Amino acid sequence: MDMQVIEEMKTFLNFGAQDIANLRALGPVMEPHQQQITDTFYDVLGQHGPTAKLIEGRVDQLKRTHAKWFADLFAGEYGQPYFEGRWRIGQAHVRIGLDPFWVEGVMSLIRTMAATAIAANSADPKDVAQKYASLCKLLDLDLLVINLAYQDDRLARLTDFTGMKRALIENIIRLPKK
Ligand code: HEM
């Protein structure tokens, strides 16, 4: 995992102390909504053929790992161990052959449900907007790491299959179009 890219993206998003404080404060706000969010997440995955077949027979166990993923969002620790954990989650999805756009799609669902939960807890629109913004930044960083795991796997596959060096493949990708 390329921690440099993640640090650069944290800077780009201006993800800092205020976001960490906001996310910690969201922990007790979001905890009562976790079960319903997780249940909806797997209900939706269960309603679509390509995702349903991957979770069939293991939803209870997946709900437990999902609850841990969710709790970590609000634990206030977003250094290398956090992102290494997220990278491993990305690799788990790569391994099962899941197309990455499903992850993008279901992350949108998380954002939507989180917005409703945060808004239900506060009558102050500024407070809601600021806390939601911090959560969105972190969800986007999570998604970035998962997408980097997909990208890494695709480059590794091309390298293995063609025998070409990875740097050469990366250069080909960057060649201007004719
Ligand atoms: C926001 C997006 C997602 C999050 C946060 C998430 C979270 C997780 C977590 C934390 C794990 C456990 C990884 C581990 O074993 O270390 C996992 C595994 C898994 N997820 Fe997801 N997931 C997401 C999207 C999806 C989607 C779209 C599917 C579609 C079917 C899916 C299906 C699975 C399956 C089948 C596993 C088990 C992988 C294995 O056999 O090792 N996930 N997910």
C-alpha cells in the first residue's frame, strides 16, 4: 500500500484535527444506527444478482465484520494501521472477483444513510454539515484505498500475464492517445 498517496490525499482534502474531533463526536451518534445501516447494506446487496451470489449463506458473519469496519470510522485513529486495515478489506473484495463499481455503489448508500442519521441528531444545520463533511472525507479515503487495491491487482495481473515490468505497463497507460 502506498501510504504517501494517502497522506497526500489527506492533505488535499484538508483532513485534520477538526475532522478527527468531528468523527469522534459522531461515534455515539452513529452507534445506535449501525445495526440498521448494516442490515440495509446487506439487504440491498442481497437484492442484486451479482452481489447476492457472493454474500449468500454468510450474511451474519459479514454483518459482524461490517460492524467493526463501521466502528473504526469513529475511533479517531487514522494513521497507517487504519489504512493498512482498509487496504486488506480492499484486497478481500478483489479476491472474491467483485467488480469495483459495486463497492462505489454501496458506499453511496452508506453516505445517504449516514446523512439521515446525523441530521436526525442535531437541529443545527451548520453542525450537521460539518460533521457530515468529515465523515464523507473519511469514506472517500476508504474508497480510495479500496480502489487502489483493485488497481494494484490489475497491474500485478498484467505484469504476470505479459511478463512485462510493472513500470513499463504504467508508462504505456500514461502514453498520450493517438
Ligand atoms: C462500502 C463498501 C464495503 C465495505 C465497507 C465492506 C466491508 C467489508 C469488510 C470489513 C469485510 C471483511 C474483510 C476481511 O475479511 O478482512 C468484507 C468482506 C466481504 N465483503 Fe464487503 N464491503 C463493502 C462492499 C461489498 C460489496 C459491494 C460486496 C458485494 C457482494 C461485498 C461482499 C463481501 C464479501 C463476500 C466479503 C467476504 C470476502 C472473503 O471471502 O474474504 N462487500 N467487506
